[in-house]
Amino acid sequence: MALSRNHTILVLRALGLGDLLTAIPALRGLRRAYPDYRIVLATPEPLAPLALISGAVDEVLPTVGLGTLDYRGPRPALAVNLHGSGPQSIRDLLNTEPGELLTHRHRDFPGLAGLPWRAGQHEVDRWCGLMQWSGIDCAPGDLTIESPYAERTGTVVIHPGAAYAARRWPAERFAAVAARMRQDGHDVAVTGSAAEEPLVRSVVDMAGLPESANRAGQLGILDLVALIAGSRLLVCGDTGVGHIATATGTPSVLIFGPTPPSRWGPRGAGPHVALWAGDVGDPHGDRPHPGLLLITVDRVVDATHELLAAAA
């Protein structure tokens, strides 16, 4: 793709932590294709430090979601839609009047070329596929993030939260896993956002962990990356934090439901176990999906023992 002399590329990915991390291979492919261009990523401001240490972007434009893109720089030579299939994401980027637009095809824009949207693809493969469709080489396995200050602590990290209740394994089950890890002699940290502090506190209390195990609201994004990168193991549900383990090579036990790990699980081989009961449903539901509840504490603990033994 031949671009104009205006050396700015604008990329839209105004989503969450896992969304950013699964787009890293596509962003790095774009970086390699246009090493002399200034790449601006529109993404939520809390993710900026992580986006910048990826080496794929030069600047972050804080953007909380669709309809909020406030780009005031020079007209982009290229706008790249890594947000979704459109139409609103396409419209947001067209409003910047880019020289070229790279996106999936949408029926609301019949004159705009694009790759057909394929349901069921792994998220990493979806965005690498868009790059490759446009002639940009992309490596789906190029997911690694180096934490600038990771230290090996041997901690087992438990992250009980998830964006929606449908993907949230019960707190008492996370507590049971945390208690077993503690009984096995591991230091345990339970993480979450400030808003998840009541959930984290309940897990800590039910597991009989010391108050110091409660790390809710205490970690910036790079602190969280450093903690997981230096830990012995991560246990969490289908949430963005699981992608940090993939990016840092930390062993992880990931509890999936109702979205299959074939779409959002670890990409490729690695020290990860993704548990899924096989039931598909609404990932945005207001209560734990029945398939998620089929995954037992013993099954999760067995997976942790398998990974810890392999790493010993």
C-alpha cells in the first residue's frame, strides 16, 4: 500500500486490555511496514503505557470508545480500523479524512473496499488477517511484552474479576483455589481494579489470606504487567489480564465460559491451560453462564498443579 507523504498513521482500537494485547502483532506488522511513519493509536488512556512499551506505536490518543475520537493532528496518510467491523468505527475514521482507510467491509459503505468479516476467528488472527489482506506481513505469534521492571517473586496471582457477570467464575471458587495455593506454600496475591475491591476482599477473606494479599486498586497497568511477569502462575477467568500472561510467558490457568478459548484464549503453544465446558452463550449476560459453573474447583487446582510441576 503506497501512502502519501503525510507521515501519520491513525489506528483505532478504543477497547480494553485484552483487546489491545491481541492487536499487538497487527500493530507490529504495521510498524515494520512503515518504519518512518508516526503511528498514533486511539485507545483508552490507562492503556497508554502498555501500548508505548510494545514498540509498535509512537503516540496514544486517549479515546474511551466509539463516537469519541477527537483527532486534531495532520490528515492521516492511513487510518486503520482495528476496532471492529463498523459502521460506527468506520465512520469515526472517515471523519479524519485519511488518504487511505484499511478496514473490514461493511454494507453501509458499499464503495469502500475491505476484507469480509469472518465470525468465530481468533482475535489475533482476525487483525493479522486484515494486515495481510492489505499486503502487510504480520506474525500472529508476535505477542511478547517485556516488562521494564519485572522481578521473579514466585507469587501465585488470582484475578477473580471479569467485565461481565456471565464470564465471572464465583468468588467462593476463586477463594477455594487461593486457599489451596496458600496451603501448598505459595504466596498469593489477589488483583482487581478499585471498583472490584469488594470482590477481591471477599476472595481474600474467604481464603483466609492476609490483608496484604488484597491488591485491588493498587496497581497501574505496568505494575500489573510486572507482577504477573514475575509471578509463578496466574489464575483468572476470560478477561484481559489473562492476555498479560500470554504476553509475558507466565504460566496461566484460564477459566472460560461462555466464549470459547478458540476465539479469545492463548494464541499458540505455551505454558497455559484454558478450561472450557464447551457451552457457548451470551458473554455479556448478568449472571454466570451455566457452562462456566460446570468448571469445578478441583479441575482448576489440578491444572495449577500440572503447570507448577512442569515449571519446577
